[in-house]
Amino acid sequence: MDVIDLLMAHRSIRKFSDEPIDDGTIERIIAAGFAAATSSNLQGTTVIRVRDAETRRRIAELAGGQTYVETAGAFFVWCADLHRSAMACEIGGGAFEPGVTEHFVIATVDCALAAQNAVVAAESLGLGICYIGGIRNDPAQMTELLELPEQVMPLFGLCIGHPAQDPQRKPRLPLTITLKEERYDDSGDRVGIGEYDETMRAYYRERTGGKVDRAWSTDMSALLGKESRPHMRGYLDSQGFRFR
Amino acid sequence: MDVIDLLMAHRSIRKFSDEPIDDGTIERIIAAGFAAATSSNLQGTTVIRVRDAETRRRIAELAGGQTYVETAGAFFVWCADLHRSAMACEIGGGAFEPGVTEHFVIATVDCALAAQNAVVAAESLGLGICYIGGIRNDPAQMTELLELPEQVMPLFGLCIGHPAQDPQRKPRLPLTITLKEERYDDSGDRVGIGEYDETMRAYYRERTGGKVDRAWSTDMSALLGKESRPHMRGYLDSQGFRFR
């Protein structure tokens, strides 16, 4: 399969068969993840594989009842990690400067790049994946469950498993508005969003036999009109990410 | 080529031939980027392609003299973008709540996932890439140059081009410390970092004919012992990312 075709075929899988994935395959997938670029070789990422059924049940619940966290062949929590960096500083004879906003940005980006590489690796083997942003519903509980030290933030979960469904891929915003030339010119964005609203309406209608007919901009209003996860700043402060 | 082999073969390319990349190929690469997962379908990413030679020269300079920003077949600035989301809220009849920490996390992760997919797409076509974190040296200047509105942050640059060098890939931290089981247990991390320090020493010695012999932990001390990019919080505040 052509790699670009593989990337274009991505859709989240939320129903998995109980076929297991062997540990060697998991290690290949995660190693491929860490082969991604990392800012100044910081490697600000730690992956925690959770096998324990009760822990997975708790995480599924914290994530808002996402039961596939329990049933996927493998489940991981991807963490933005500066704790190891702090340890490296100590070993290297330097002081670690905590709470720097830029370091949070580096670790978050590092972690996402590595995870996406792992996702591509998994999908290339015919496996399906689902990111679980819902673990940020209660990061303090996640921190307790996984015994995360300060300077480690649970960024998202990731289910990997053998797909037991074949959902349609979701259309994306047109490149006419997401890929710009030379500067940020948003003069065509309203038209582009209008077109995409229609595309998403058609997508939902088709998937639900006409029952759901919802525009993207309506979804965005519902999502962003409220302060999502208002605990986030306080939680990050308590973990030592102080945004100074 | 096996996809996992492709991912494992990644190394940053900092020297490009002047062979151009046609626009159709660029569009395929960026579309593959946007096919990555996105939190709640937010798609908090905008890519700005910069062709203008003078703008690229300015960006290369702002990034600390990274001349390959000028010479790569194509150069992009990847932005974490909530401006379009705000526009969608307006169209959808809702209010956009600015400055929410969680929304910054969502847009940053979305942007990194999409960029990494684009990187894999480019590398699958035999192209080479280099992320340019150095654009965060002066995000305010970047913002002016690219006319970024509030709620848009230039997260990193990306060079894509035909490689004119074939560097070694850089070793990564051992999975024994970056992939953990069940919980964050760092009891083996000092040993793992020590091993990796030796690995990196050998890597530098080999690349420099013995001239450089530097441990990873030494690099991390130098990197993290100072407040990197201390302007970052103030800049993000001024762009409306207020971390509340």
C-alpha cells in the first residue's frame, strides 16, 4: 500500500476484536514512534502501557465512558515528560529550570510527534487506533493512578487493536483555507467553512440515515463556547508546569 | 519499503538540492497531514507556505541562521490555530471563549499530529525534512511577517526538499526507560540515561573523528538549565492564549 494512501485512509477505531497484539509488535510500534524528530534531542516523551484490567476500567470511566479503552488489544498513556530531563540535568551537573512555558511546548510537541509516528506504524500493520483526549477530563486522577511525578503530564491515551468495525473516514476542512500562501489571509475562510459545514451535514446524514444533520460550525460553537476542562491550568501548575 | 523501516530511517536533512517540488506533490503531502486525528474534529492547524525569498531569508535569520530555510524545495510554518475556530463559533451562533489552557493544548497537539503525518508522507516520496523550532526565537516577528491574527501561534517551521546529504540517524533513549509498564517507575532511569550517555558519546565521536565526545545529560544540562525563550509566555498572552 502506498504510504500516502495509508495516511489518507485513517479513521478512528472504537470497536476492537479480542485478538491480542504480541509484545514484539508493540515494541516495534513504539520504537517507530520515538524515531520521530525531537526538539534538541530532548525526547520529552514517556509512554506508559496499561495492561491491568481494573486500571483500564478506571481510565475508561475517567475518559467519559470510552469502553474501548478496556477492550483494545493494547492501551497506552502518552506523557509530556520533563521529569527525565530534570534527572538528566542532575546527572549532567546542571540545574533544571522548572516551569518554563517553552519547555512545556517542546515536550508537548515531542510527545505528539512520537505518538503520531507510532499510530502510522500501527496502521501500517493493519491495526486500528483511537486517541483518548478524555484522559484530560481528570488529569489529577490519572496522575495518581499512574504515579506520575512532577513535570510529567498525561497528554492523551491511545488504543491500538485489531479493528472490529470499518467506519467511514471523516472529511477535513478544505486545503483552500488550511494551507495558506505567504501570510495568514482569512478572507476566504467564511466561504470555506460554509462549504465544509455542508460537507459535514451530508456526512452525518449519510451515517445516520438522515437523523443527524449538523454543521461543523455548530459543533465548534458547542465545543468552544464553554471553558473546556477548566481544571487544566490548576492541574498543570500543581505538576510544576507553571507557564512562566 | 516497509512503513516501519521508513519511520525508523528518519533523520533531519539540513542540506537540500535545488530540485523543485511541484505544487501537486505539496498538496498531497499537506492533505496527508490533515488526515491525522484531530481532537473533537477541531482541526486547530493552519499551514503557511512561504515561497518569497526575502521572507525566507528573514525567517532563516530569526531561527538563528538556519540557511536551509532558504534553500529547501519548500518551506512551511505550522500554526496552532484557534482563530478559525472562533470564526466557526461566530458562524455557528455561539461565543468563543478565549484563553482556555485546554484549547491551547488541543491546538498544539492537533498541529503536531498533522505535521508529523505530512513528514511521513514527504519522506515516503524520498524527500527530506527538518523541523525548525527556531522560529519560536522571535514569535512576535514571525507573527508580524506572516500577519498572524490573535489565537494563532507559529509552532514550528518545516523544510521539505530533495536531500543533498545522507546523515546518520541519531540514536534514541532506550525503550527500557521511555516505555513503561502500568505506572511511572523511574528506578531504572539513571542506569538507562548512563547507557544512553555512552551511546551518544560514541555517536558524536564517530561523526566528528573523535573531536566531540559529549554526553546527552551534558546537552540537557546546557539546554534546560536556562530559561529557554523567556519571551514565550508574554508572547502567548499577547496572542490571546492566556492559560487560564
